[in-house]
Amino acid sequence: MTLQKENLDPKLKLLGLEPLRRHLHKVQIEYGKVTGTTAPLATPDSPQVKVRQTALHDSIRHYAGAVIGSVQRK
């Protein structure tokens, strides 16, 4: 969270903005849940990535085969 990374909490408290800070924190957490940005990223070895990687490799292999097979030598 930017407020914590930039160490803005004490400054906001000093300005009397603690209620606003708490609200922003709650909104950011909810926004992260809704958009799915708070979940950890999948590692390259995870099943989610492996399935898509295999599908991509298969597609590239079939495409390359189709291109090579379409070459007509004269």
C-alpha cells in the first residue's frame, strides 16, 4: 500500500486525517479483492501457468508445422 510504503500514516494523523486514512485502507483492500490484485502471482511452475504454457507450445508447434508444410518448392 502506498500510504505505508511512503510512510504517510504519521503525516496524515498529524493533519487530523486518520478517519480518511482508515477509509482509504478499507477501500483499497476491497478494491484488491474485487479486481483480484491481492492474490499472489502464479509462479512459472504452478499448474495454472503450466497448462497455459503447454497449450501455447502446442499451438506454436502446430502453427510452425502448418507454415513449413505450406512451403512449395519450385
